[in-house]
Amino acid sequence: MRADVELVDAVGSRAPADVRPIRVRLALTVVSFGVLLAAAVVAAPLIGSTHISLAAALDRSIPFADNADAQIFFVARLPRVVAAALVGASLAAAGVIFQALLRNPLASPDTLGISSGAALGAILAITLHLDLPLPGAPAVPLASLAGSVCALGVVYALAAARRRGLSTTVLLLAGVTMTAFFTALILIAEYAADFGETFRTVRWLMGSLDVAGYAPIAAVLPVVCTAFVLFAPLPRALDLISFGEQSAAARGVDVLRAERTALVSASLATGAAVSIAGPIGFVGIIVPHLVRRLVGSDHRLVLPASALFGAAFLIACDVVARTVIAPLELPVGVVTALIGGPFFLWLLVRGAR
Amino acid sequence: MLEARGLFFSYPRSRPRGAGERPVLDDVSLEVRSGDLLGILGPNGSGKTTLLNILAGALAPDRGEVRLDSRPISAWARRDVARRLALVPQHTHAPFDFSVLDVVLMGRYPHLGPFALEGPADLAIARAALQATGTDAFEDRPFHTLSGGEQQRVAIASALAQSPRLLLLDEPTTSLDLGHQLEVERLLARLNREHGVTLVLSTHDLNLAAALCRQLILLKAGRVIAAGPTEAVLTPASIGALYGVEAEVERHARSSRLLVVPVRRI
Amino acid sequence: MASGLRAGGEGPRARRIAAGLLLAAALGASLRAAPPQRVVSLVPAVTEMIFAMGAGDRLVGVSSFDRFPPEVGRLPRVGALLDPDVERILSLRPDLVVVYATQTELKQRLARARVPTYSYEHRTLADIAGTLRSLGERLGAEAAANRAAGDLERAIAQVRASVAGRPRPRTLLVFDREDASLRRMYASGGYGFLHDMIEAAGGTNVLADVRQQAVQASAELILARRPEVIIELRTGENEAGHVRARDLAAWNALPSVPAVRSHRVHVLVGQEFVVPGPRVALAIKRLAAVLHPEIAP
């Protein structure tokens, strides 16, 4: 006998009151955050330290080489907006995944040492003046990506060493240890480097979205796409895993596979983001929190909403970074930190969960 | 329906086991037939939770095998297993803010998978499960604002939403007050009697086991020390062996419940 | 009578002692006034100045960044701006240590050890000759120092004269960027001796309005300022002397910049561009040759 049919008949069912079905909520969420992102993408290239006119930028009659407005719009600003969207979406989505995986709302893409590994890769490339024979393949971003993959490998191997699956406790400990270890290596590299190299590494660590072209974006686009494809089946599994691995397994979730996929995909997204723009903090923590306040905790809503909102958020932060002290620029990591610090204080004061 | 043979389990240790240490489960076998109401009785630390997780296929034993409908549980697809049996854990703790209805809807996962979204039918099943456990009034409340007992009942509703034929419950009444204990007891009895749901529950509450379960397995330090119909198994001798307590077993006149009254420690 | 005789005997001796003491003090004072003979220099620019005034043989220690003239190769290294090795410095028994104005802790420690210091401040182009002169005075080599300062001023004036009246190209002077890309580019702002060198060599710094020595130049800024000449400075330390074609290829990302379009992106390699010492004249000449190629060398 099927218990569900019997139960429904036996107790009768109430008509739904005000709870909208998930289909509607998902559609509403994606549309509203999508509109927000679209607005940001359209507005951001028009704002900057130099005044340009959209009409002039799109005017085909002026040869491109002479059209200053078009050059600034298409070569300087638009790639930057695209990079900000990609990095913001990747960091925010990775933040959501890491928080679910570690079952901790304070986790972030930095928790497991992935961004430290990426930073170490970049800094070694800077201080050792690594040189790649490939044309147009800048060494620093590629070394950064390699560093993040190494960090992932180490953390994964440590956490999977236990016989039975991926231990999140070991993951956390391994991550904290790797962060400390990589940071120490970074300090050694900076200390051993000469003045100019140290200056470069310090500036790299502040983050910058000035990509000056689509090449750095194109280089990591496959990695980001892979990560997002791997993200796709995770949200519901993560909902269930947050209640406990064994109860999730009893509900039919392949827990080990879901956790492995979560770790790898979120690390790839983080590594790609850091290799484009350097480490940018707070996006991976603030955005999931804000989004959860707006849409609830169902990861099927939180993940896409965070990716869209993270993209819009970082685009906005970059606009602030490049206009507030024009013609000079603030590092975008400074802007996200200036927003993130007070945000966390506010969270603490509210005592919110 | 569900059969376990020679289950052996121990947690991985970094150094070799000492002489006097015992495994968590040692050569445990049991059989559950359709329609049974089986209780696993034992003191804390006797391995009940581990046994239930292994029976649900959530944990793999070191040795031995679990068979669901005569097929090894490891040969089943996970979601197919979850459509037939559901596990209610002892504690439910969510680090994120979910509503009660959200929690119960998660029970529909084995039927929906990672990509399908819940539809009106799923909502109806979830609400029915809430009503069956008397928690329908909490539908929109955040799960973490409920009391321990209320959370336990919601957890049962969530398992019911899986539409299982076999329900495994880990200490379902431990954190409930007397009134709610009775309610859950009645609910489980009704599920078994009227809807044919097979139940396997673990408990250390002798009176619950005595009142509700028709079959019992006594588990001590990972070993089965007795198994069979309740009245045959629940004797002062077996209770003394299990808990080190001298007790009397009698039938209460008015309610005709089997009662266990502890007298003193042996 | 006897005591009076003795008193009389001590009076002249006391006067002799006093005279002796006075003489010693005068000698000591004149010894202190004697020019330093054992000089340690933590500032590469000052090292070059000391050699330029013919006092190079008095150097007993230089910084870890000193490279010129070749004679510094055999001198012991004592650290630099961030990591001066006080023990090493003191072990060389210097009677003058040239330090950066910002090295306050080092100055205090040397003062406690009673070692005189000369405090150097990194300022504008015009101050280089001034530093030469004041250092010459300190080292007791005024004549040679004044000659060197005069030579420097004349050389710079000569370059200024040769470019006077000519159109001044809009110039961007880049001193650092990420390899093989245009990211994290640092150029000279409107302040500092790099800026002064551009102006002396007959160019107009496109970033002259930014009151900073180093400006992180974003792609937008470069596009907005439209430099006609881009000069990249390399010290030749870590890179090979030759410039790799694909390093310059990075500029093809901004084809609309006038300098890129007209192929006026130049890389200049040499220490003289980053050391504000006597060789700045050479640096300015090289800059002028790039900015005004029509002037025959």
C-alpha cells in the first residue's frame, strides 16, 4: 500500500495559502536578479573618470582609431565590466557552495586555502620572473591558476585520506593549515625579492579588474564554464547534506560524489577568479548572506541568485573603485573590504542567524 | 523485506585496536518482514544508530550484507532505496534557515532528483505528512525556532513525505514530553496498522518498546543478545543482562500495556 | 717658604698641563674637522656622486643595490633602505655613513655609536646638483664636487637648449608593468625626478596633473590621455638586455593610442634612469634622442 496516497486521503489536504510554489519563486528570482545584472552591465561602461557619450561610441561613421569614446567604451571599460561580472559571479557562487559544503555560513572561498594557493602561484611568477614561451599567455594568471589547483589537490588528498569519504572537519583544518602555510611562503617570497618585485606583489594582492582586453577572460572562461556546469546538480543535494551526511544519504543523495564535485567546482571557480583579478575578499561571504535574506535558504534559489547578484555587486564596486579618486584608482579589493567590514558589524549587531 | 546478515562495523582508528576494545557492531543479523513493527533496544553506545544507518544503506558495513527485497542494498540505486525506506535521525540540525515546510519537502528528493521542482502533488503530500504528525500549524515557521519535540515530529513528517514502505527511526521519542510521546506512539502504531508501513525503531525506553513493538532485538555492546516477539524477549533476565537492572515485567490492567518497572541495580 | 716654593713649582706645571689639554682639544677638533676617510653609502645615487667627485677610494661599504661604477663590485655590501645591517656597517669602522632621510632608527643607532651620518633625501632633478655640492663640502672635496655639479648642470642645460622651441610630444613614461600584458602598469606622475627628466628632455608628461610620483595607469587613463610617445624604462637587472618582441606586442591591445599607431613605443634599458645621480644627464640625453629623433646625436 502506498502510504502517501492513503495519508492524503486520510487526513485531507489544505489548499495552499500564501506559499508560492518553488517554480514561481525560481522564475521570479532569476528574472529579478537578472534584470539587476543587465542594468549594471548596461550602465557601468558609461560611467567612468572620462566623460564619454554612448551615441558617439556607437557611431560607425567615425573610424574606430579616431573615435575616443568608442575606444574607451569597448577597449577599456567593457572588458572590465565583463571581467567583474565573471569574477563576481564565480566568487559568490563558490562562496555559496563552500558554505554549504562546510555547513558554516562564515565559510568563504578563502577558507580552504584555494585563494592563498592562487596568490602564491602568482607571486612566485612575479618574483621569479617566470616566462612562458606561449605568445599572449601571461605567466602570472596561469601560474595563479596552477597554484589554486595545487592547493585543491593537497586539501582534497588530506580530506579524502579517511577511509569513509570526505571529512568536512579535516577539510576545514586542512584549509586553515594550507592558508597559513601558503601565506608563510608568500611572505618568504616577498622578503627574498627585491624592492620592485615586492612592490608588484603587494599591489597584486590588492586585486585589480583592469584587464585591458578580453584575453585574460578568454583564458579562464573554460575553467569557469566547467565550474558552473558542475554546480548545476548540486543545490538540492547541498540542501539535504546541510542536515547531515547520513540523513542525506538515506534520502538518496550520493553524498561523497556531491561533496567532491562541490569542492572541485567551487575551487575551480575561485582559482579562475583569483587568476583574473587577484584576491578580492568579502564577495564570497557578503553576497550569499544578503541573498539568503532576500530569497531564503533553498540553494536552488540561492545559487543562481548569488551568481547574478555577485556579478552586479562587483561591477558596482569596480565603478566606485575607478571613479571615486579619479584619475587614480582604488584597488577593487579595498572597496569590497570597505563595504564588507561594516556589513559584518551590522550582522553581529543584529545578532542574526 | 529487509535482511541483515553478519554485520560488522568499527570506526577507522589511527592506531591498532587495544586488547579490550570492541567493534561498534559485531556479527549482527536480523530480518524485517513487511508489516513488522520491530524495536532495537539497547543502552547508549550499543551501536543502535550505526545499525540503523547501515540498514538504511547510508553507511557501508566492514563485513556482512544488507538485503532489501532480496537484493543487496549496495546493488540498488540510491534514490530507489530512498523511495522504499526512510530514516528519521535522532537529531536534526540545520545550519541554515529553512522553514518547516521546506524541511518536509526535502523528503520528496528521491522522487524528484536534483533538477525537478516540487509541484502541487508534492506539496499536498508534504502537508499531509505535517498533519499526520500534528505539526501543520508550524508550516511557515523557521525550523530552528521549534522546540526539540516539535522538531522531532517535523523530522518524522519529512520522512513520511518520502512515501516509504519502511520507516527507520532513531530514538523517535527520546526528546519528547509524555503527551507528545503518546502521540508519536499512536501515530506510528496507526501507520503500521492502517497503512501497512513497516517500522524499525531504536530506543532505550523499555516501556515504549514494550507498548509499541511487536518484535524486539536486544543489542548490547554491538552484539545481539536476544531477538524475537516482545513478550518472549522482554523478560527480567534479559533486562538484567542488558541494563544491569533488576526489573519486573507485567501487564497493566486498564490499558493492557506491557510495563517494565525497575526495582534496583544489580 | 718651602710650601711657597712648591706652590710656585706647581703653578707652571698646571699651566703646561692646561696648555697641553688645550692643544689636544684643538688637535681633536681639527681631527674631527678632517674630512671623512672611511665612508659607507647606503644610497646608490650618492655612491655615484662620491665617485664623480674623485673620492671613490674613501668608500669602504656600499648598499646591496649599488652597481656603478664597476669598482663597487669589490666593496662589502651592508644592506639597503629596508634592511640595513648595522653590525656590518659598524664593523667597517666608518667615519661617515650616508643614509636615507627616512631611516630614523638607523640614524639613532649610528648616533649612539657616535658615527656621523649624512642624511639624503630623494627630491627633484634640480636637487641632484645641490646634493653633489653639499656632499662635496662634507667630504672636503669641494672643488671636485663643484666641478661635477657644474658639469651636470651644463649637460642638462645643453639638452634643454637643443630641444627648446620644438613641439613637445605628449609622453608617457612607464617604469613597471606585468610581463606580456598591460596590467598593473606604473607610470610617472607629475612629480619627482622622472617627471623632471621628461620635461628637460623636451616632452610633456601626459600625467603631469597627477601630483604623485607613481601612478597606476589603467587602460582607460592611457586611452584618455593619448600619449604620442611611450617610453618604457628597464633597469637591465633581471631582464636580458635585449627587449623581447612579444613584450612590446602587449601594446597592440590599445591600437588607437597615437604612440602605438605610429610605432613610437620605446624601451630604454639602463640604471641611469632610476638612479638620480650624476648619470641623469646621460638619461636625459637618451630620452631626448627618443623624443626628438630629428636632432642628430
